[in-house]
Amino acid sequence: MRTLHELPRFRDRWSYLYLEMGRLDVEADSLGFHQGDTVVPVPIDQLGVVMLGPGSTVTHAAIKSLSQNNCLIAWTGQDGVRLYAASIGGTYSARRLIRQARLVSDDEKRLEVAWRMYRFRFNEVIPPVVSLESIRGMEGIRVRRAYAKASQEYGVEWKGRHYDQKDWSKGDPINRALSAANACLYGICHAGILSAGYSSALGFVHTGKMLSFVYDVADLYKTELTIPVAFKVAAANPTDLERQVRIECREAFYEFKLLERLLPDIAEVLGVSDDIGESPDEFEGRIVTLAIGTEDGSFSWEPERSGEG
């Protein structure tokens, strides 16, 4: 197994791979996705996240290999829409999570982060007296304008954001396209957040959900990425709409250099731009924070005991 020193950094990886109706298993020195007599190689050391859709199974050995290669695995609904569960990230340091917790626990600092997020998204400075509720309202207005602009540009009728979480197929093409595009973006943001050691739950604008920070970070890019992609694909009205959305998203993410920009952008909005590199404890935490006998990358169930050593 290669060490974390040898694995590609998150910014150097590809974005995501969606798989369904097959079995993910170890194949030679990598992984393979089995569909009948066909085996498709999966380059997990180059991927940020593997999304497993309906009809897919994964072996214990494959999960171990994904973990060792710092690749997030997410169990999703059909076409990558809706996240059911996800694995943990690859860093072994809690320093960024601790800093994030301090920021979100301080009302004044939390509001400062929300201001920076708004400025990042819309390139507009807002007065420091503006409340979090007002920021949410201002964001809503700007996003609705973005929908209206895309509707005119691509000639797609827009009646508002409507979807049924119990049955995504009931939505009109543009709402289905938006859901599929956002799911791809959430997967990448989630992988980046965990890979850097942040918590996906400690959001600043969004709160109360286990993916609140994922939604915060994804919102930084929706007007530039997923909204244009969704309207573009919906305008073409393909029969395999969700699949075409995933293909277009992958290309858009690549051209935007999303994986390269993601972690520095998170550091910028959190006001911690001095903390975008990788420190020794992120690599050595496997030894420092885990009990002896876990060199294979697994976590020990035994807590550390103070005073030993």
C-alpha cells in the first residue's frame, strides 16, 4: 500500500465516477466493476469520489482499498441523485475541524464567514451590520435571478425549483437536471471537505443537517457551474438526461479546475488562507492518533490512554 505522501493530492485527482448495476471488487492491484462478463477497471488512486447507485454491491476488500487510497465512496440514489451514506476522509489530523468548530460556535465569527461566502459568490461587499437571515434572503434573490437569466439564455421554461424527494422522476426536465448536477457537485465538495479534515455538518449559512457545510461550499459554485450545465442539457432534452448532466458536469468541473480551487476557496471563505498546505500531522496522524497495529489504514476501536508512552 502506498502512503499518504505518495497518493495524489485532492487537487490533482479526477472528479467522480458513478457506477450502478454491478459489483465493485478488487481486481489485480486495483479495483474492477463487474457487470456480467465485463470488468471495467476503476482507477481509485486518481478519483476524488466513487458514487454507487442502485443495483451495485461492494466487497469488504474494495472498501479497504478505497480507504487506503483516500477515495471517498458515496451510496446514492439513481443517477447519483440523493446521498444515502458516505465514507470518511483520508486525513488523520483534527486541527482544521477544531478551527472550523471555533468559527461556527462564535456568532460574530460565523457571521463573518457568511459575509465572505456571499462576497465570494456574488462579488459584492455587504455591510457588517447585515444579519444572517438577511444574507440568506439576499442570496435567494440573486439565485432566482440566475435561474431567470439561464432560462432566457437557453430557452428553457422556468417555473421554479420543485422536486419530490420520494420520486425524482416526477419533476420536469430542468428540475431533474438541476438535481442531478447538484448531486455531482455535492459529491465533489463532500470529498474535498473530508479530505482536508473539515466537518461536513458544521455549516455557516446552512445549519442543522449533517451536510450543512457541503451545501455551504457547493453554493459557492452553483451559479457558475450547475445552473448553466442543467439548463444547457435540459434545452437539448436528451432521453438520458441525468447521464448527460453527469458528463457535462465532469467536463465543466475540469475546465473550471474545481478540484484545484476547492480547498483554497474553502480556506479563503473561512478566513484561514494561511492553512491550505499539508502539514506533517496529516500524514503521520496514522501513527500519532491511532493505536498500534493499524498500519493498514484501519481505525482501532481502542481509545488513546493518557500517560502512556
